[in-house]
Amino acid sequence: MTPEGVTFISPGQRPGHLFEYMAQVPANRIGYRVLPAYQLKVIQECITLIVFIVFSALWLGEGLWLRYLLSFALILSGAAVAFL
């Protein structure tokens, strides 16, 4: 099966993840030419964290509490160490 075919079968197993899958596969294929795999994984986790922050604030209606913002900032600053 072609990667394009898998792209459209996959959402049936995990609804709502079509865009995530469509962005990750080409990004990993293209990005691996430039960055090591561990740095690509760090970028992926940072993007996931940022999307979760926006989703939980806007869709779930949870506030952006200071302790959560600080903890997310620490995680993102820790991820920056992978690029030093």
C-alpha cells in the first residue's frame, strides 16, 4: 500500500489525527536529511505540547494557570538543550 493510502486509512483508527500524520511523515523524511532523528523527535514533542496547550485552553475551556505555563516553559527550554 502506498503512503498516501495509509494516510487515509489511519484516521479510522485514530480520528482527528489525519493532519498530524500528514505533517509528520513528510517532515521526518525531509528533515532527516538535515537533522538527526533525536532532534526531529524533540521538535515533534514540542509541537505536540504547543498544540495541546492551545487545545486545552480553547476547546476544553481550561485556563492557562501560571504553574502550567511555567512547567511548559521548563519543558520547552529543556528541549532547546538538544540543539546546543
